Amino acid sequence: MNINHICIIGLGYIGLPTASTFANMGIQVTGVDNNPDVVKSLKAGKVHIYEPGLGEVVEKALKSGKLQVANAPVPADAFIIAVPTPFYDDKKADLSYVCSAAESIVPILRPGNLVILESTSPPLTTRDRVQPILEKTGMKAGKDFMLAYSPERVLPGQILKELIENARVIGGVDRASAEAGRDLYKLFVKGEIILTDATTSEMVKLMENTYRDVNIAIANEFSRLADRFGVDVWEAIQIANRHPRVKILNPGSGVGGHCISVDPWFFVEAAPDITPLIHTARNVNDGQPKFVITLVDRALGGIQGKQIAVLGLAFKPDVDDLRESPAVEVSRLLVKAGAIVTAYEPYKSDFKIQGASVMPTLKKTILNAEAILLLVDHLQFRSLSPAEVIKLTKARIIIDAVNSLNFVEWQSTGFKLYRLGDRKNS
Ligand code: SAJ
């Protein structure tokens, strides 16, 4: 397939890096977003999200003129839908963004076009939801135009590298659609390109994130067991992982972000009668912030009225993304339990949590605290010197939920360090 112009709908964490990468390969790209603020800031050369290296890549693409930004799709050879698929309060997938993106293509779809859905979606979305919308044109998928599902699988923090190097799965509604998808992505993908059908590739994406969620859930449950039995879970995991077929992940304050904490629900919604393990793993991970609260309660002898400084609100280290963040949930639970909470998130200091004070600096956050609660293993926190910190705070209790700090070093400086999953040493 000959591709000269690509229209990418949704300029978020996936759409924007993808659009810029295509543009920097010399392809004409129109990036579309229905949020006028996003369009405005990109037109002014400003990137609205933080991802290492993204600023430079976007700047290059915009300056070359190969990346244009618009608020509605324009005719093109290929369309990529990369909009969010959030879930409702009842954990059911909200496909309204996917459907309205597909609707927006209908008036401009031409014979021979390729449409790719990248948004993580429940099984059968491409076939049963997107295809019928596009066929309102009177054209048939697989005959008059091509349609495929190709999930993004990049890790926030390493998006630009993984976009190019990861293997890419492309599931077509027919073979020609999958092959057209390969023609598109081979413009920049260096990893293997695997062709399959649309529903298989939808499942592959959900299986990957569900697999990780279940494995993190077991690590979190191990942290609770270690706490009960007076064991240091981190030591136990390290020893268990010497077994050639065991690779236990890290416990922490829970699972956040817009991928792993959401995607398994798509399976549970689609087939609740056959997914008890997946459902339980989700509940275990969602329950981990409460486990962190029990640790804080024990370390401080109660939470009511205590001044607690929370370090880190992002869903994981070194990203600015706070969606579904367990650290935010922990902060809310602390406020609910009557604590006086100050919080610091270096990547988003203007974030608001009702009842808590999000501070602009670390210094202001810890100044009057009785305890410091470390929830995210940001590099900035990992490299803190206890000798410096002790001069900046009244707190002598540190609770480390992510095994970030050197136990011996912090203890010997005069802090009492409590670690999640380490009843042996506290
Ligand atoms: N986490 C733990 N313990 C661990 C690993 C992670 O508690 O050992 C927590 C993190 O702190 C975070 C959450 O899990 O709150 C998810 O973080 P992550 O780094 O595991 O994954 P994401 O959500 O940033 O990205 C995932 C990736 N999927 C897999 O690794 C299978 C990525 O490749 C996907 O592209 C991405 O989801 C996505 O967009 O779906």
C-alpha cells in the first residue's frame, strides 16, 4: 500500500509520539485532537505531556512542516485512532471516544483507505463496534477499505524507544488489511511485525496487561503475608527469584496508570462468569492502598491529627501521569482518616487533592511533618541523602512503600524506617 498522508486521531501519550515519529520519517501527518487547548499549545510548539525525549521529537516534526495539527480529521491514505478507552465507575469500558473517532472518519473515508484502531479495547470492538460505523459509508471493510487493530505496547517513560523497537502485532479484519497495516508500521518499526486477525490482537493486548496485573497482585499479597509472619518480603523475593523459573515482581502501593489497572476489567466485563482470577487480582491491587494505610497507622500509633508528608503522587516512577494512581488514593485515605497531609509530586506540583496540601517543593512538604511516607520511587527521592533530609524536617519516622531507601543508611542517620512488607525490621 502506498502511504503519503496519515491522519492520527488523539494526540495523547500514544498518538503524539506516533504522529511525530511518522512525520520525522518524512511522511505527511495530520494529528487531530478535539481538545482545543491541546491543538493550541501544539501549534505554539508546546508539548502538553511529559515523556522523556518527546519535546525534541515533536519540535522537529512541527518545524519540518510534516506534522500538522488540527481539531478534525482530514482526508488521508491511512487513519490511526489513538483515543482513550476509560472505564465508567462500574468498571465497564467507555467506548464513546473510539466510536466518535470512527464516526468522525465516516464523511472523509475513501475507497482504498486503511483504518487502524490502536486504543486498548474489549474483545470484538474492531469487528462489532468500529466496522459497522465505518460501513455507514456504504463501503465494506476488507473489500472497499481496510481495517485493522494494532495495539500500542509501549512503556510510559520509554515510549519513543519502544515504539520503534518493540514487536508490533497487527490484526486485520482480513489478510489484506493486516498486510496494509504492516506497510504502514514498517515505516518506522524495527521490531518484528506479526500479522493476525483483529480479535486475536485485541486479546493479546489485554492478556499482556492482565498477566502483569495478576503477577503484581501476587507480589502485593506476598507483602501482606511477610508482614503477618515477621518476614522481609524484599529479601524473600530476592531469594525466591534465584529459582530459574520464578520471577516475582515488586510489591508497592498498588497498581495505577491507565493501562494495567484498567485493561483486565475489559475481560471481566466481557466474560464475568469465567474470569474469577482476573477479577480477584484487580481487587487485590486496588486494595493495596489500604494495606499501606495499616502500615502508616502502626508506624505512627494512629493517623488522626498526625502531620504526614507524602512523597510522590504519580502512578509510577519518573512519569508525570497520575491517572488511577495508588499514591493519590493513599493520600485520600489518609485525609479521610483525619491526617494533616502535605504532598509533593515533582512532575505535577499543581495537582489538587481535596483536603490535602500539594506543595511546590520537597522542603515545604516535609518541614513540619511527623512522618514522611514515600509512595513513588522517583529518581529524585531515591537519591535523597538522609543527612540532608534530617536537617529539613521534624519527622524522624519514614515509611517506605516502594523499597526505595537504603535501610541501614537512613536508620543510622537517626530515622526510624518502616518498609512495606518488612515486619522483620520494624
Ligand atoms: N507495578 C508494581 N510492581 C511492579 C511493576 C509495576 O506495583 O513490579 C505498578 C507500577 O508502580 C504502576 C503499575 O504497576 O502503578 C503499572 O506500571 P507498569 O510499569 O507495569 O506498566 P505501565 O502501565 O506503565 O505500562 C504497561 C506495559 N505493559 C506491560 O508491561 C505488560 C506497557 O508495555 C503497555 O504498553 C502499557 O501498559 C499500555 O499502554 O497498555
